[in-house]
Amino acid sequence: MIPLVFHPIYSQLDLPERHRFPIEKYVGIRDALIARGIETSRFITPEPISDSELVRYYSSDYVGALTTGTLDPKAMRRIGFPWSQQLIERTRTAVAGTRLTAQLALEAGKALNLTGGYHHAFSDFGSGFCLFNDLYIAAKTMQQDKNIDNVLIVDLDVHQGDGTAKLAENDSDIFTLSIHGEKNFPYRKQQSDIDIGLAKGTGDDEYLTVLEQALTIALRQFQPDAIIYDAGVDVHINDDLGHLHITTEGVYQRDCLVFDMAERLGVPIAAVIGGGYQRDIDALVDVHLQLYRAAGVIA
């Protein structure tokens, strides 16, 4: 049975009215999965990550200032959330959820978190709704297993995984692949091992062809023992921030390609849902559910 990681706190954050971040979508995904027959007992609850664990990967000054509410206001504006203790607890739990997903993937072969993909966080600052980079922590967690040396991070969020690329730039055993909108945030891109920037309006056929080619190149250059997949759905044609023209079926086919690759290689894969910014939460949840269809969680 494929492990599913969820905590109600994922959707528990008081934000200003009309704030851009769709905080309701996480519990919406949980509820939609239950409506499709997934029992509540299937969901595994993470415990928050501690400061001592965070400072293994991130600046102790940044961790301390952020978690105590003393971070410079300009740095908080770059993150995009007003500071609150609730924000810190939610972040600790979400990051821990992705770490737990990585651990469960090693046991079960495949595991999915109902949040995650905070790929704009760097070692000493946050950005774009991302405080700490869960993908990098997940990769390092997987590498603690004696059978895992090389980890491939496949980032298909519409925004480049700039924080992940920077964090992993000196890790020869972490390979970063980012396919994203070229003319989209972040405006200053970092250098992933493979970066492919797509033009506005790119549709299903071109997108899926590019993805197949990129995965082939990644496997030619790197032999992963495990995969972390950021399945952002802000590539969708109806996304408010994406500017690509990928249909819901295109998202499903994309997710199938990544899971099929992991299955062919016989390596564990941990997946997170990434970005998605439609204001219609029900419609947004439906696009995110394609990840669970492709993984075989639901039909």
C-alpha cells in the first residue's frame, strides 16, 4: 500500500484576505482522496522538524531569526507570508512531512506527501512562499540509507527550483533537473544540472516531448538510486501564475512518465505536490489529484 503523508496543519494558516497562497488546497486534497475511497487510516502524520535538524542544512542565524520572529521585515516580505508562530509550526510540520515521505519511499518503493515542494528556499533566506527547502532535506535523508548514494530531484513546478539548485550545487551525488517557464519567477535563475526553460503558451505535446528527452538525458548522465519528484501543477492552462497551456490530461501523462521511469529503474520515489495557484480550490484539487492517479493511489 502506497504511504500518504498528511497533517491538518498543512491548511492551518491565517492569511490576509485575497492572499495569493491557496492554503485550503491541502485539506481539499485529503478530503477528495477520502471521497474516492481512501480510508483516513491511510494517512501518516509527521512530527515537526526541530531546529537542531534544520541547522544541519541551513544557516543557524537564519533558522534562529525566522523561528523566533526576529527576521528582518524585508526578508519576510521576500518569503511572502506575514510572520506568525502558526506559520513556523506549519512549516516545521510540512518539511518533516516530506522527510517522512522520503523515508517511507525507501520502505515501500513509493510515497506521497500532501504538501511539499518548497524549492525557493536557500540556505540562509526564504523566498516565494518557501521558508526551508524540504526537497534538499529529503535527498540528504535518503542518502542516510546504506543503499542510496545518488538522488535525482525532478522538479516540474512551473517555477525554477532555484533554491534546490543552489543548495545542491556542490553535491555531486544529488542531480537536479528543472523544467519550468522561462519568463517566470524567479527572475534570477540558478544553475541546475539540467535546466529547460519553456516559452509562454507551451502545450501538452511539446511539454511531454521535452520531458521525455530530459529524463533520458538525466539518466544518461546520472544513475539515481532514488528519485524525489516535485509535481507542481502551476503548469496547468488555468493556473493564475503559470502561463503554460498544459491540460489536466497532460499533467496526468507527465506524472505517469516520472513514476514509470522510477518503476523501470526499480528505484524508490518520493513525490510532493508542489505549486498550484488557481483560486477555484475544487478545480485546483482536481489537477493535483492527477499525481495520485498516476501513482496508482486512486483510479
